[in-house]
Amino acid sequence: QVQLVESGGGLVQAGGSLRLSCAASGSILRWSTMGWYRQAPGNQRELVATITNDGSTNYVDSVKGRFTISRDNAKNTVYLQMSSLKPEDTAVYYCNMQRVVVPRYNVWGQGTQVTVSS
């Protein structure tokens, strides 16, 4: 069974930094596109950043220059380094795995809360 476990969320003041981690078990990270999504109360879940199995990255405009997604295939872990945090970054952050080789599947983590105070 594939599981994703996020960690690293918490409360931080505006302008601060946090690093989220997502550890995968039951599947090899190397064969997957990994992503971070977030959902604020009353809002739909939105894409924050993705990293493909060859290391290509993509970011939503609102976090470009502030967030960095990375992966360590040896540790089967993906990270989201968040800097210059703003109150509007407050949300539950979810890790996502989209396996790109057969058998293909899509897995979500349980989420980790990030709260940025002004």
C-alpha cells in the first residue's frame, strides 16, 4: 500500500520560513511526478508546485521566487521550502504522487497545516 506522510507544518510569522517534507512508502519516488497542493478554508484545492521524475519544476505564480520544490529519490522524500511567507499562504498543504509508469496511480497525503500570522 502506497502512503505519503507530510510533516513540517506549523505556525510562523509573516516573512518567516518553513520546510515541508513528504515521505513516500510502498512506492519508489523515482517513477513519479510529485506535487504540493494547498487548500484554504472555503477555497478549492490548488496546485502549488510540481517536480517531475527528471527534475523539471513548475510553480503557481503566487509562490514563484519564494517556494522551492525538491526531491531526494534516495530518501524517497520530496520537500517544499517556503520562504517570505505571507498570511495568504495559510492553508492545509497536501503532497501528491502521480506515478508515471505502469501501474499508474495517484495518491494523496493526509495534509499538514501551515498558518502564517500577520
